[in-house]
Amino acid sequence: MRIILIGYGVVGQGLTNILLRRRLENLKDYGFNPKIVAIVDRGGAAINPKGLNLEKMLTLKKHNGTVAADREFGHAQMSPLSVIESTEAEVIVEATPTNVKNGEPGLSHIKTAFKTGKHVVTTNKGPLALALPALMELADYNKVYLRFSGTVGGGTPVLELAKKCLAGDKIVAIRGILNGTTNYILTEMAEKRITFQQALDSAQKLGYAETDPSMDVDGIDPACKVVIMANWIMNKKLTLKDVKVKGIRDVTLQALEEAAKRGNTIKLIGSIDDSAEVAPTEISKHDPLCVSGVLNAVTFVSEFAGEETLIGRGAGGMETASAVLRDLLDIKYNLASKMLT
Ligand SMILES: NC(=O)c1ccc[n+]([C@@H]2O[C@H](COP(=O)([O-])OP(=O)(O)OC[C@H]3O[C@@H](n4cnc5c(N)ncnc54)[C@H](OP(=O)(O)O)[C@@H]3O)[C@@H](O)[C@H]2O)c1
């Protein structure tokens, strides 16, 4: 499998680290021997049709800031679109920053990959939140796979559990804590009896929250995950505009203390049943969803198997990269089984 990696930040570098560390096991256990033939960042690209040296790419990125600095294979300022169009590969891994305004640049990367017959694995929620139903159709039309396990739950296999382990059952509702930053803030407020602003400051100091925390605290990030789960797991053709979203800025210490008197607490819950919503919600402290700190948790309500709750870390470079590896193996498996039929 030849792979083009677009975006070489936390997740992209995590992927090359995992491929290096798992090289032998990938080959022995899965017959999987991928070659990264191109890596692109904002400085340009490194391209080698025979496969790039990943140790060298990690060192170059660390010391020079861009893979385009490679003397032999570097192409300064080469754009991701021209790399996707001109480089032979089976798959692109898209790991550029999430943009929920217009999905770019990820949206164009994904569409161009499809048009040139390449499968896509992405961790970028923006294009999916805005256009997942259309992208799924476009992938089908071009007879390629689109996979995005890392977009929900980081390395925790939220999408796979629902899609594969509960195959044959019908998932009728999903509820979840889908954002670690806001869960950290609400946990800190409740446990340390501090205000939203104090908890946000602490999250920013620890690097859990961005300087502009609005994607998290205004509920946009979990709303993107609601869209992805609704489409992929429940076959609902939703986009971001269909989700009713309320963040946690107005959750007060007083409201948390009132909830505590009832044996409850307030969590930012994303839910999908007849409608799709993200909102601060009072839940019992005994609810399996009631996890603390940066953890995520998702409860699937299915017709026959009942309720299952999956808990795990919702982000992290290596965690999310492990989801990318699972998606690559899934594509390899699908391609191999197609060849058998
Ligand atoms: N980190 C996580 O825990 C996590 C978890 C789940 C999902 N995600 C999602 O995964 C994606 C990547 O996350 P990350 O944490 O790896 O982000 P990141 O560290 O900011 O890395 C983004 C990478 O994309 C590159 N890039 C930005 N604009 C580009 C453009 N126009 N053309 C080519 N490359 C471009 C950057 O180049 P430079 O290196 O030159 O700046 C950088 O290498 C995001 O959409 C994020 O929301 C992340």
C-alpha cells in the first residue's frame, strides 16, 4: 500500500512513529508493509515513489520545520493538491487542521483523492461535519473507501464498536461525552468548586484547551462528532447545521452544586435519537457515562443488545494515529477480500 500523508503535525508524526514501531508486527500479523511515498506540510512536500525514510522525515521535521527541506526528495512550496494529483498511491491520509467554516483545505484534498481513485483515511472532522453525506456518495461513485475512525474518540474504537461489533443489531440512540476539554472543565468546576473561567484557565495552562477555546467550549467539536456518528452508525443524512448546539459557557458552579445535592452532575452530552443535539445535561453520578477529567464515554442503545458504554481517552497524537492504522488495515482487508470474490 502506497500512502500520501497530508499534514505532518501531532497526528501525522504519530502515524510515522507507529509505522516504525510496528513494522515487524504489521508485516508478520497482517502482511501489511505500507510505504509512505509522500508527506506534505505547509512548507511543501517530500516525495519518493520507492518510500520515504520515516526516521529521516521525523528528524527533518523536528530540526528544519518542514519535510520539504530534504535535499534529495524535498519540493519546497509544492501544494497538497498537486502532490495528490501527480503521485501514484493507493491511499491518502488527511491530517490537516479542522475548519468548520468551509472544510478547507481538507475538503479539497479528500475530493481530489477520490477523483484520482485514491482511498482516504482522515482524522479531520471539518469536511465530514459539513459534507459527510455527499462525501460518502462521492466515495461510492469513485469506488474508493473513506474511513475516519480517529475523528471520534481518538484511539478509542467508538465507530468500529458500533459498526462492527454490533453488526446485525439496530442502534436506536447514542449519548456521549465527546470532548475531553469540556469534560475536564466541568469536572474541575464540580470537584474543586471553581468557576468556569478558573477551570478554563487551568485547562489552557495544561494544554488541554486552545488559546481560542470556542470549538470545545461552545460545543462545536462534539457536534462534529455527533454528525459523524449519526451518518456512519445510524445512517442519518445530517450535517453540522442540523445539530442543535449549546456549549458550557453558561454552566455555573451554583448549578453544579444544585445537581450534586440530587446525586447528579452536569456533563456536556451529545445525543442522537429522533434529533441530534449537544447540550449541558444533568446526569446521575452513577450513570456509566459519568466519567471524569479528559475521558470520553459513549453509550449505544441498541434494540437487542441493550446499552453498552465505551470509555477511553478521546484524543492524543499516538492514540489518534492508532485509529489511522486500524483504518489502513481495514482498507487493506476490504481490498484483499474483494480480490477473492
Ligand atoms: N491531535 C489530536 O489529538 C487529534 C485527535 C483527533 C483528531 N484530530 C484532528 O486531526 C487533524 C490533525 O491534527 P494535529 O493535532 O496533527 O494538528 P497539527 O499538529 O496542527 O498538524 C497539522 C498539520 O497540517 C499541516 N497543514 C496545515 N495546513 C496545511 C495546508 N494548507 N497544506 C498542507 N499541510 C497543512 C501543518 O503543517 P506545518 O507542520 O507546516 O504547520 C501540520 O503539519 C486535525 O483536523 C485535528 O482536529 C487531532
